[in-house]
Amino acid sequence: MTHQKVLVIDFGGQYNQLIARRVREHKIYCEVKSYKTPIEEIRAMNPKGIIFTGGPNSVYLDDSPRMANEIFELGVPILGICYGAQFMVYGLGGKIEKANETAVAEFGRTDCTFDTKSLLFKGLKKKSVVWMSHNDHIATLPEGFRAVCHSDKCPYGAIENPQKKFYGTQFHPEVNHTEQGFDMLGNFLYKVCGCVGDWTMEEYAQTAIREIREKVGSGKALLALSGGVDSSVACKLLAKAIGSQLTCIFVDHGLMRKNEGDEVEAAFADSGVNFVRVNAGERFLSKLKGVTEPEAKRKIIGEEFIRVFEDEAKKIGTVDYLVQGTIYPDVIESGAGDAAVIKSHHNVGGLPDYVDFKEIIEPLRMLFKDEVRALGIALGLDEKLVWRQPFPGPGLAIRIIGDITPEKIAILQDADAIFREEIAKAHLDRNINQYFAVLTNMRSVGVMGDGRTYDYTLALRGVTTSDFMTADFSRIPYDVLETVSVRIVNEVKHINRIVYDITSKPPATIEWE
Ligand code: XMP
């Protein structure tokens, strides 16, 4: 690829992905690399700039992450953040003091004063709030450096050596709490590194299409299409690159939301690929008959999915490439150790060994979720699919408490569709990260017309979250909830009571099962 590149060197800090995202928001391509990456490899990548991340360690510890000093001899501008700044100071001969020797540790919002003659702060306000989070601090600067920001407690809030184009901040410019942080990063990238902002999804799409064509040649590729954002965008990209050499298999397990199977089919059936929709609803339902335990449902659906996919894949025979919709956060996380484990129960781990293929293609491997969406739009993917909220693999099976019947699926699909329709009408669909209806297994007494009813209770759930690991329940206005409630009770048979879930995660989870 021809675009400029910035490297984020990972020293183990908690905001590393955020730094990379901020750089990309400035329309500059960047990659996160471990501090263990050999200098030769870094030189070969020809970066326009390097950013050292923060990290939990103290530079003085024997086992704290360090790079060879040659990193400072590449002639590439460097911005060190927190630990990254301390490592730069330490590496270039300055002095860092430990927290227990002084009382200068700072945490949280801190007022700072900036020297706006520094390129890092050019055009910004002289005073604003930053986010500090450090124990150790810079005590003596290396030769050629000067202070360009200070707080009450910290004389070296930010430092620079403009000749060498080395900059360091004791605070975190990448987090939102640092008021001018986004612009500071922009100054580093544009004014110090001389980036031009050539990372756009249109450009990415063209390059990716060219590369996929070169790689696949006249070979065949296979993709499992779920209708989720990632697999849909991957499918659209591959369709443009290799058309009918791609077969995508869409297993409709009959547990999708209302009309969803048809929407996926409509988006891809005429896109030039071999589109196979397998209507396997009955097959899944018969396996799920009488099953009430959530994990058992998940297991059955996961296994059956593989069987159905395998049956279809066998008809195609050997393929050269299997396409997967892996995205960049998965790539970074799987390198980071513990983080991947938290998620694993949601994903089918590892490579499918039930399909014969030679190699894997992961065309979204370097993209963040918002970039995947932007790519989808650049490729002309139906906006409904681009903005589709996450939907669990087992589908409505884990939103029907207790056993699953065709009748219950139909009730839930209708009720859920009304909820979604009203949320969209109220223009809340982009604010609430996930919202859906749950068919509880409880019946209660109601009165309709002059008659007694004894019907299901439906629960509505809406959450706001950035990572789905923790979530808050959405404050959906009462009048919107009222409209939803009135409509569902009137339009959907067998529901006579509606409740709204007001628990956060933790202690609850987002799904009910
Ligand atoms: P929980 O319920 O664990 O959900 O708070 C967090 C996120 O994961 C989704 N989810 C699943 N996704 N297979 C999936 O593909 C599953 O079995 C599954 N369970 C939960 C859930 O919709 C939410 O976005």
C-alpha cells in the first residue's frame, strides 16, 4: 500500500488501541507494534512518525519494556506518551524519579499551561485540562530538551527537542478527558511528522481490491456470511474483487429477526457472487426441541451451524481461500494475552477444520469497527447492514427464555420489529448500541376488551456501551416506551404485559440468556 504510515509502539498501556484509532481518525494509517519489534523491521516499514504508548511499568525495573537506543537514531519523529515519554527521557540520558521518593504522582483531570510556540501546541489554548495517570515523573531532561507544558505539581507536563523532532507528554492526549488532546495528536502528525492524511476508505477499498485480485488469481474463495457488519463488508469487497469466484454461504437458522434473512439475501443475491442461502430453520428447531438451558442452546446451534456449512461446502469441493471477517481489535487483543479470553465464549475459536482450503484471507484485518462501516459505505453496501447492531450468533434462541417453538419465534419477531421501528422513528437507533425484545417464559393475567387474558410478558432491553463488556441501560424516554408498549400489546397476539430492563452490566449481562 502506498499511504503514509505511523507506528504505535506498544509498551503495555491500556489506551494503545485508542491511540491507533485517534491517528486513523486523523486520516493517517497506523499500526500497533510490540516494543519487541526489531529495529530493522521498523526501519523497513518507513514510518513517518512513531508514538510510544504508556505502560504500567517503571523504567527502572529490570524487566520493564525497553527498545534499543537505535530507535532514536532512525531520524523519525517520536512522540512519547506517559511511560513512553519517560522511556525516551531515560533512554536519552535524562532522569526519572520514582513515586515513592517524591510526592508528584498525578491521577485524573489536571489543569495545565502550554507553550504554544511548540509545534505540539500550536494554535491551541494556553490553558486546558489534561488526563494524568502517572506515579513516576521526569526529574531531569536529556540534553537538547525543554519543558513546554507544566501543571502545579509537574514542571515537565510535556517536553520537546524540536531539532530531533522528539516530543513527550506526561499526560494522555488520546483520551477524551484531555480537552485539546485530539488536536495535539493532529499537530504531531501533520506539523511535526509532515503527514498529509491520505488514509481514506475509498483508497483502502481500491488497494484491497487490487491486492485480493492479485492474490486469488483464478482461484476460488469461500465465505460464511452471517449478515453481520463484518462478514457483509468482507463479502461486498470480495464481490467487487473476484465476483463469481467467491461463494458465500448464508446459513439461515430460522432464528433471525423479522425479515432479516430476506434482507441479507436481497443485499447479496445479485452482487455477482455465488450466493447460497440455506434455509435450515427446521433442522435447527428439531435439534432445539425441548432444550431450555442457555449454554445447551448455544452448543447445539454452534454445532449444527458447522454441520450445515460443511454439507454445503462439500458440494463446492476444495477451495483455495477461506475468507474471514477478522477485524483489527481482535488482532491486537489476541496478541495481548488475557484480553482475548474474556471474549472467547462468543466466538467460534480457531480455524474451521471442516472445510478444505489452502489459505485464509482476512481483508478487514487492519480495520477498526468504525472503519469497517466507512468501508461498507464506500463500497455501496445497504445502510441497514452497515449500521446493523450486533446480533448474537445463536439469534433469537437466547432471547426466548425456556423452550423454543415456531409460535414463540413468530411472537418475538413481531414484537421486536415494532420496538426497532419505534426506536428508529424516535431517531434513537444510533445512540442505543443494542436494543431488542426478550420473550420471557412468564405468563400473567390481563384484561382486554371485556375478557381476561393469561399471556406472555415481554421484556424490552436497550443498552449503551462502547465495548459490550460493561453496559448501562439506556434512558429511553417514557413516551417512546409507551408507544412501543401500546403497539405491541395491540398488534402482537399473546403478549399482554411489557417490562423494561433497568439493570446494567455488571451485574446483569446484555442478553437474558
Ligand atoms: P452479554 O450477554 O454477554 O453480551 O453481556 C455481550 C455481547 O455479546 C453478544 N452475545 C453473543 N454473541 N454469540 C454471539 O455471537 C453468543 O452466544 C452471544 N452471547 C452474547 C451480545 O448480543 C452482546 O452484544
